[in-house]
Amino acid sequence: MTLKLVALLALALLLTCLALLNFSLGFLLGVTLVPPAAAVRPGGNRLPLAVLLALTTPGVSLFLAVLLERELLEAPAGLGEAWQRFLGALGQGLLQDHLHGAHLSPLLALGAYPCWLLLWNVLFWK
């Protein structure tokens, strides 16, 4: 349970700092990341929680957001086009970091994925 506490504290710190930089992004990530993080517990039935954690990683959330955006524009995208738009969004984040010094994307990746690894450790703790 201590490891879960550390993971939740790290996630709370990440979302607080992110909300200061970009409130809407912090809110959307909080809505998608916090419920699975709170539901994870060691022991018990691990398969549904593992699927939930896999579906709510930031990368999958971005991919699903691309699909949802195309659906809301009433121009549904196939998986190939959605994948290309997903890669374009990642590329735009890296380009903004490199050209303009907007360090939001790398900082988000450096903060979110360690929290997710801690939550995976909590889930499969023996």
C-alpha cells in the first residue's frame, strides 16, 4: 500500500503542476488517469484492472481522443488515418519542444509513465 501511496502522490504532483501550465490538459488527464489509479490494488482479480490500466495510459488516451475528435467532426477516421494523426500529434509535441522550447510534452512523459509503472508494480505485487 505504501507503493500505491507513492504512485498516487506522484500522480497528484504531476497533475497539479500540469494544471498550472495547461488547465484543460491537466483536467482531461486527471479524469482519465485518477479513477484507474485509485482502483488499482494488490491481489484479487488482476485482469480487469490490467485492461483498465492499459486502456488509460496517456498514449492510448491520445489515440482515443484522435478517434473521438474525428467522430465528433462527423468524418470518421479509419485506424490507419487515426494512427497517422496520432503520430502527427506526437511529432507536433516534439517539434514544439525543439523549436519553441515548450517542454510540456517531455515533462508529461517523464512524469506520467513512472507513475504508471508504479501502478503496474502495485497491481502485480506478490
